[in-house]
Amino acid sequence: MAGSRIYSVTQLNQEIKNMLESNPLFANLFVRGEISNYKAHPSGHHYLTLKDEDAAISAVLFRSDAARLRFRLANGMKVVARGRVSSFPKTGQVQLYLADLMPDGAGALHLQFEQLKEKLYLEGLFDPAHKRPLPAYPARVALVTSPSGAAVQDMLRILGRRWPLAAVLLFPAAVQGQRAPGELIRALRAANRDGSADLIVLGRGGGSVEDLWAFNDEALARAIYHSRIPVVSAVGHEPDVTIADFVADLRAPTPSGAAELAVPDQDEVRALLMRLDGRLDAAFRQKTGAARALSRMLDSRLRAQTPAKYLKTRREQVDALAGRLTQAVQNRLDEQRLAAGLAGQKLEQAALQSVARRKDALVHLFGLLDAYSPLKVLGRGYAMALGPDGRAVTDAAALHTGDDLTVCLHKGRALCTVNELVKEKRTNGDQKEDDL
């Protein structure tokens, strides 16, 4: 052992570390492998093992580098890692100090999209129960988009053609690049603060996945979810799908399609109003026709129950009874005359006197009936009021202001409406005249 240097364990591990770090081949290399033994430490550092079919190596991704990752790490994920080879002097373990990771076999953007989509889905941001219907006839439509793009011109043209009654409010924002998510969020919140719009159309025209990536921003998704005004997402072309499409209350295939969905077609609304007007006119005619028929029927029934007709019927009945009585008496007298012969002459005279008395009584009754006849009273200038039910009204307390009355005169009738009711004026300490 003479002349040989004796290393302490610490010195040896430090020499190994220095040797590895001095090799330029190990300073910045790429390693393909599968993640296992993954652990995210509370400090923000990520510890894992990269392995393939025959070997494995430990790796660490410090918090500052992990903050740049656009996807979440998980066991079993195949990745391409970039970093340097070194060792940890305390244990002498050789490991990779990672600077970046990217999915192997799938684009990082696609993986990030799927992971964010799953996260927001589990949180309920895509729940259909949260989505609100669009107003049928919006008075104001807010557009959150680029003021210089072709998409905004298409939307303005279609909104003006379909529903010119709606005012269009433009809240400009960048729709591409690193500053786009922040500007979109600010414009969306500005539209909510303004509060006058009935719905918001958020979107832009077509482009690559990278061009549309601002609409996959998590903060923007949450801003859409918390919007008090319904949001229509209109990003790119129909095959393009973004996180904003899943969170919005309605997804339109294109900005032009969003304008079609946001407002009704004035021609269709006009046709609908014409149909409804026709139905309303037909219903009105039918209703008034039925009311007119009912009025004629009630008028006919009222005419059939007038006092004059009632008295005429009773007079005819009295005349018929008097005739039957006279005939009955005459028949009885004939029978008695035949039975008694000439000897019954005196009896006949007595019977005739009885008949005469009865006739006088009938005449007296007819006189009374004629004297107390309503028609006679009407002929003296009085009138008879019939209530809404066709019965004679004798007490003002049975009426109400606004009731319709039929006033029967000696000749003809008058239709009147009660405007004021007055109680009967009494004397000798009784109740004085008051309005009812």
C-alpha cells in the first residue's frame, strides 16, 4: 500500500461527483425511460426513478425546474428527460438532475390538455347542471375577441342581419400568445362588471393548436365558470376543441355559428308573430260570437218572462175558468129543469140569481185585478225595475253600484246601470238618508 492514497468515503464520493460533472457528455443529455417510484415532496421537489427493461437510475427535479412543467408526472408515464449526471456525496448515489421533461410518444400540449380536462371535470366545471340557457331575445350581446380579426367582422355581420334589435358590445382582447389568457380574463370580467349584456360570445377564428392554446388556460376556464352572464364559446373551426368549450354554457362550432345561435332570426320571429296574430284574431271572433249568441238567448228569455205576458196568460186562464163555470152552472140548471119541470122555475130563478151574484163577484175580482195590474200602474207613469236575474227589485239594498237593470215602462223597456244607491229617507227619529 506504500505510495497509494487512502480516501475517506466522503473524499471518494466527492471525487466521483467531480469526475461525473467534469465530463461534458454528462452535462446536458437526454434520457428516455418510464417513471417509477414517483414522489412529489412538500418542498416542491420531485423524486423519481427512470427505468427501461434492463436498468434504472434515480432522478430528481427541483422545484424551480418543476414549475415550468405543463403536465403532471405519474408512475408508468414514458418520458424523455433532459438533465445532467452527477452523484449525491452523502450516499454516493449516481443520479440524474433533471431540467426538463416531455412526454414520449405524445405531444406535451396534448397531455397537458387531457390532464387539465380531467382535473376540471372532476371539480364539476363541466357539469351540465351548471350550464344556463341563452335568452331567447337578447337585447345586448357582448363579444370578447380580437377587434381586428376576421371573426369579429363575421359575427357583427350575422348579428346585424339576424337580429338588428340587439346592441353589440365589444370587449377587445388578444386571442393568441402568452398575454392572451390574461387579456381574455380581464375582458370577460369587464363584461360581467358592465352587466348590461344578456350573453357573452368568447372566441376567435381558426388556427393551429398553439394558436388556440390561450383558450386551454385553467384560469380562463374558471373565469368562464364564474361568469354571471351566460357564455358561448366559439373557438376555431368545428373540429377544434378547447377547455373553454367544455366550461362554457354553449359551444358553437365557429364564431359565425355562435352568432347564429346567440340571436333569433328576425324573419322567423316575424312569421311567428303573424301566425300568433291570426290565432288571436280567430279566438277573438269565436269568443265574441259565443257572447253574442248568449246575449240573444238571454234577451229572448227575458222577453218571454215580461209582466205583460204573465198577466195576459193569467187573464186567459181566468176567462177560461169563468167560461167553464158558466157552462157548468148552465148544465146544472138544465138538469134541474128537466127534473123539476115547471115546478122548478122558482129554483131556476134562485140559481140564476146565484149565478148573477157569482158573475158580479167575478166582475169585481176582474176589476180589482185590472186595478192592481202592473200595466195599469205603468200607465200612470210608474216604472218597474228588473234585476240582473230578471226579478222585480223592491229593495235598493239588494243592488250594487255597477249592476245592470231593465226598467219596464208602459211602452217599452230601458237598460240602465246603477251609478249610486240611496237608502230610504225616514222621519220621526228613524235613520236619515245616507249613501249605501
